Amino acid sequence: MTVSRSALAPLLTGLALVALTAVILLAMGRVPICTCGEIKLWTGDVVSADNSQHLADWYVPSHIIHGMLFYGLFHLVTPQLSLGWRAVGAIIIEAAWELVENSPLIIDRYREATIAVGYTGDSVINSVADIGWMLFGFWLALRLPVAVTVALALVMEIGTAIVIRDNLTLNVIMLVWPIDAIRDWQQGLGG
């Protein structure tokens, strides 16, 4: 694969940002990989210590949707930027979220306001993979028609709500403005 000169600067910048994010997460005390000592491609148990510790879990659809949303945002707001620099902008937002999400303030908020009672934060490899999943969503939004992108996002939101009683929308609601009825339903108390 050959990278053009115009694409090289955003590519190197994006890689540097991901590496910097990993270094900052390590400096914050995040574990590099799961304390279980394994790196798994997939872990499907959202209430286990493996959740948010490996390469993929039930929150991957949320990160893919982030990428779709960021693609749309940068496509509308910065049409003059090259695709590479728009992707760098998306990396900056996602990396910033990974840093904030793994801060004690947000970890504690998840524990008190959401169903993530035992949440201890992400491993570094999970955070880096989440950035990769976001870029996959960005790429999908670039390649797919808008209607297909929106339909795919809805399928992912509805699917994760059915399977794990959580998704991007519920996660944001419960983080910002917790609703007891949603928490009860997520815990299986609402039928």
C-alpha cells in the first residue's frame, strides 16, 4: 500500500495521537492489558471484569457510531479539509473521550449513575482499539450512503439495547441525567 505525500502528514499525526493517548493513559495508571494476562479479540459478558479490557466488546457499536457521527460532523463543518485531516479531528475527539472516560471523575460517575457498578475503567489496549473502531465507523460513513449509515447505526443501537440493555444513547442519558426507570430496566427490574 502506497501512501501519497498529502495523506502522509495526517496519517503520521493520527498515529502519533493514538500513541500519545496510550502514553497518557499509562501515566494515568491505566493497565496496559487486562489484569487477567490475556488479550482477547472479543468478550461478551458486560458484567464481568473482562468488559472494557480487550479488543472488542458490546460497546464496539457505540464507538463505530461515534465514527459515523464524527464523519458527518466534519463533512458538514469542515468540507475544506482533506479526508485525512478530518479523520485526525475525529481521532482527537475520540482520544479526548477515552482520556476523560478513564478519569476518576467519570469512572465514579459510571459507578453511581449507571449499571456499570463494578466499572474500573478501560485497559489501554481497549482504549486504543476503541479509537480503531471509531475510525472503522468513520470509514463506513465515508463509503456507505447516508440512509444506509443511519439504518446501520439504528440497528446497532436497537440491537445492543435488546442484547445488553445498554447502548450509546442510554449511556449518554445515564451519564448526564440518570433516570431510575432506565436503570431499573437495565438491571432487569423493569420487566
